[in-house]
Amino acid sequence: MLLLFLLLVAGSVFLMRRGAVGPPPWMARQPSPEHEAKRVLAERFARGDMSSDDFLERASVLNWTPGSDDWQPTKRKRH
């Protein structure tokens, strides 16, 4: 019985780490407004909508020095 329980726990952990199973939608973490602002700013700069000076000025308003933290843009879902 204990072996079955351990196998179920190990299988659940394996699936969660692979991304096949995640937390329920009501428990999923929502990105912070700052994270969302950084994502939008990075996207606009990548599209060429703003110059590097504009990008750095707006990043400084967010107290963000691009490349200095471990922030990674999230992949947007296509509708």
C-alpha cells in the first residue's frame, strides 16, 4: 500500500515538472502588474515601436534595468 502511494506521488511530481499537469485555474499565479508592464515594454522594443533611449527611459520608470534580473518574458497564448 505504501509503495502504491509513493508511486502515485512520484508520478504526480513527474507530471507537474513536465508541465503536463498544473495547479487548478483558480490557484494559478497571475503575473504582477510590474511583470506585465515589463513584458509589454520588451515586446514594443522588440517590434521596433520605440528607440533604445525611449526603452531605457521607460524601463527606469519601472525601476528596471534590463538584463540585471532574472525576469523572462512569458509566452503569450495565441487566440
